[in-house]
Amino acid sequence: MKYFKFLPILFIGALAADAQQRPNSGGLVEVNRIAATVNARPITAQEVGVTLGPEVARLMAEFPRRGPEFERQLRESRDRIVQELVDRELIMSEFRKREKKGARLDDRLVDREIDRQVQELYNGDVSKLREELEKSRMGMARYREMTREKMIVQAMRQEKFKDAPPPLPGEIQSEYNEAKDALRDTSKDRLDYRKIFIPRMDATNPLATPETQLALAEELAKGLREGADFAELAKQHSADAFADNGGLQEDVARPDLSPEFAAILFDSETGKIIGPLEDPAGFTIARVESIEKGPAPPLSEVRDLIEQRVRVKKTSKRYEEWIQGLRKKALIDIKIK
């Protein structure tokens, strides 16, 4: 199933309704608005939108009717990202003082980080990243610059607290156990799952509308949660090639799914009814039968990263005091409320 790449720019204002009231002739919302300023340096709504994009796509698929929970999660994610971008600019202002003395970040490290983001957020398909950037009217050069700045901020934080107490063996092992799932090779994730697909329009029923089709999907999902047989309902109602097989799809590789759909499925509990989820073609109800996750790297390969994570946690209080000091000295105006 290939899901539509939702436009994150539609939701970088306050509410979706607010954003949709300001379309331009191309049907998109203005992207050169200012989300915040830090010492008169702008953070654009475009930057917020690109960073928020994967989360918006997931939320739009998960909440077909949008509603209060959709708005709450979207607002929380947006506010967190705006604050992260403000803090990034504060720290970058400190780095620019060093740049004048020759400090720089190796471009090869930026390339590796972009490769990691493509793998994690877009199932290894760089064309999907380029599509997202095109919708947000951002070029790859600016995206590289954003990635570079993010890495500089990470390096500055690590350097600021390099005198932190060295991680103990038990702390390293504990942190590895906590982080290894996120560090695994997600391109090798596979699963078996069942699905029922209800098209947005039903060619056999001229009275059907997207609203009645969504209502049908919701009714089926409710029945499944109450114990109805998934395979039987799939045979009766699903409009896809797997209906005769009770909606069962086996040994599906994560890269074969859209990033947002994959994120929802692979984060789900086995046996839980998921959905209805929405895409432009219709509504999907799913149930994961089994998950086989890709391998995590051995501790020996990621020890440096794990030690950095431990040090960051040990210095989180000092970091917060430092960043609060930078905030107090800066002129910050957050325009997205």
C-alpha cells in the first residue's frame, strides 16, 4: 500500500483550519512566513514544516477524522520542533564565533547523517525525501544546511560537557539495551499482517460517499475489536488483491510500505486492531500477526555513540542551565502560537 505524501506545510500554522484559509494559487500554504526569530535571525515556517513532515504524515493517516487528539499531538510536535529550532539557533550563534577562527564540520559527516535520515524516515528511498522537500519548496542544499546545523549543535553540546564523569560499564550496557532497537537496521524489518481496504468511492454503490465509506470502515473496526473474525470480514468487504486470502499478507519488507504506514504497523502490538487509517484511495484496517525486526548493531560497533548518550544524560541538568542562560540573553519571538 502506497500512502499519499501529505503536505506538512498545511499544518505549520496554528490549526489545520487556519492554515487552509491561506492557500495560494497553487493550492499550498505560503511557506516563507516566519515561525520565530532569534536575535532578528528568522526561523521559517518552511523549516518547521520539513522537520515536522514525517510526523504529520503519520498523524493524518492515523486520524482520518482529525479531531481533538490529532490537533493535540500535532500541536505538541510542532511546539517541540519550534523550540528545538530556537535552541539550535542560539547554539549556532555560539558556533559562528568559532567559525571565524576556522572551525568547521566535515561534509562527509553530513552526508552520512542524511543517509541515516533517509533510511530511518523514508525507508531508504531518497526520492521520497526529495518529494517531501519539493512539496515544501525547499532544495536539497538548504536541507543539507539544516542537517549540518543540527550536527553542529550536537557537537557543541557534547564539547560543552566533555568533562562529564566517564560512563560506567553498567550505564553503558543499560543505555545500549534502551537504544539498540532504535539503532537497528530497519530496512530488514519484516512482518505478517492482515488488512481490510475500503475504497473512498464504491463503483458498485453510486450512493456511497467518502463519509459513508469511512463510517463503514469504522463499523468494521469496531466489530473486529469486539471479536469478529478478521479473515471473514476481509473476504466480505475488502477491495484489494488479498481479500480472498482473508486479507493476509506475509513476509512484507518494511521498504515495501510507505514510511508513515510502516511506522504505524511496526510500532503496533501484535494482535491489536489498527485504524481505520486513511489515504487518498480509501481506508485501511490492519492487524499485525507477527513482526521480525532487523538486527541491532553489536555494542562494540556503537560504543562511542552509547557513551555519548550516557554523558548527555549525566549532564542534562547542566545543559538545561546553559541553554536557559542563552535564552535569557537572546531576543526570541515565537510567532506560531
